[in-house]
Amino acid sequence: MEFLIAGDSGIVVEFGKIISEEINAKVKAAYELAKSGALKGITGLTPTYRSLLVSYNPIETSFDEIKAAFEKGLSVFSEAGGKNAASKLIHIPVCYGSEFGEDMPNVIAHTGLTEKEIIEIHSGREYLIYMLGFLPGFPYLGGMDKRLITPRLKNPRTKIPAGSVGIGGEQTGIYPLASPGGWQLIGRTPLKVYDPNRAEPFMYASGDRIKFEPITRTEYDKLVTVN
């Protein structure tokens, strides 16, 4: 665990140099500790793959006080392996290919797999949400099968429809809002994974897991109507 100064009112708690579930579990534990009220003067928390940015009010606390609180408090979390007991499994329906997966031919060409195999592999496992970023509700997912690794587009699109599911290198994710982007699109979910008008805008949080479920175009249209 390393503590880095971030301006005059921030501290970065870093747990490693690589992306791994073990390191991310420690980030989640630190986040839960800070969120629990055990640390005074905290004004903001931003978890990432391998670190936690803690913003604080320098009138109420200091770098040294926060550092000491983490060093003492995290020992309690470490006994439980730093796991998040509130973690949820979120099922995300996806209509793969056709007009919703316009880059499926690119993934087929790069991987040598058939469309059916790509869909089976992509939807055949659970993905850990390491962090949310880039857009509100954009999940950076870990655990994609290496057989699906496909480079991002050489020329990013200026607009990707909300709900698009794509592959970018070793990662897969969901575009919660219409946005520019360079990931290879393989399908789309009819769900609004982020909706600022809901009581709870986000369908998931970092530490949760996502399971993609293939659906037909007819099922997609019905779910769009419902949502």
C-alpha cells in the first residue's frame, strides 16, 4: 500500500501496479472503509482498477491523519479478504450481431471464430466491474476470454448508440449513453443501464458482476417498449 500526494487536498492510496481481482478487492475495501464514516473530513472518493483517490477538507483532516487511519482500519478488512459482501450479479440482455453488432465481422476476421462461437464465449462467463468511468455508468469489465481480444477501431466513431456492447482490446463494456468511441461493436442491450431520472441512476456499481444474456430481436423490441 502506497500513499501519494494529489494536490493540496487529495491522497491516492495505491495497492499495486497491475490489474487483478485481488488488488481491486483491496481498492474496494478501502472505498468501503472511507465511505463508512471511519475517516473524517472526506469530500470525495474515486475508486479505479488499482487505487483509490481520496479528496478531503484540509481544515478538518490531513494527509498524515488519513494515511494513519487507512493503515489501521484496513487491517480489519484484510481479515475478510477485502471482499465486498454487497456485490451483486446483474444480468444484461444483449441482441448480438446484425444491425446492433456492426463490427462483428471485424471480430470474426481477427479471432477466426464464428459469430455463434463469439456470442457463446462472450455470454458464457461473469465479468467483474473493476470501475466506472469515461461516461456515467460505463463499466470497465475484467475477465474477458482471451480468444475474443480484438484491437479497437483505427478510426473511432463520432457517435455510438446508447446500450452498445463492444470489445476494446482485452476488455468488454457497455456504452450507457450515446457517445464517441472506438470499441468494436458486437451487440446492444435494450436496458437503460444509466438513467439520471431513476431513483437509483446506476444499475450496478464497481465490485458487482455482469452476465450477458443473448436475446432475439423480437425480445429486444419487447424490452425496449417496457423500458
